[in-house]
Amino acid sequence: MTSLLLDKANWALKNLYAPVGVMFGKFHAGEEEVAQDGRSIPAAPVSFIPVRPAVRRRDPRFLHDTPDLADALAVASDDGRDVFEHLPLDWKAVRAWSRTKLPPVPRKQ
């Protein structure tokens, strides 16, 4: 259940903040990963969502399965906008918004 909550929160944050040049990731406790260059990434001791400024020339590659997000990040501009201003305040409406931002189905390797 924690994994699903982390995934949904991460996906919503990516959709909200990519247009202003902020990147979010996610690490699940105990999950071992391999970097793009083949090096082993140590397992995280706890689940967490890191946040950092985007690197426009590099980060869109991380979003190859989500071309809309990659495009938004490639031209991102921190123009001072409130990324939450278009979101409704009613929880049911927020859930409906989040369903319009469903993450892609992972490709099988």
C-alpha cells in the first residue's frame, strides 16, 4: 500500500512541478536499483520522494515514457506561478483531476 501511495504522490508532483523546472523522484525502502551506466544504487533505508531543480538538457531522458512531461520539463520556466491554483479544493474533484494524470504502463524489458 505504501508503494502505491508513494507512486501516486510522485506522479502528481511531477505533473504539477515539471512546467516550473522541479524534478521529483521516488525510492522504495529496500528496493535495489541499477543506474543507467550499470552501477548498483544502494537500497534506500526508508521510502522517500527526493526533490531537486531540473537539469533541462538531461532530465527529459528520464521521462521518455511520458513525452508530455518531458516536453514540459524541456521548456520549463520558474515564472513564479502557483502550481496549485488550477486545482479544485474539493477532495472528490482532486481525485478526478489525478485520474486524468494516470502514469504510463511500464514497458517490459
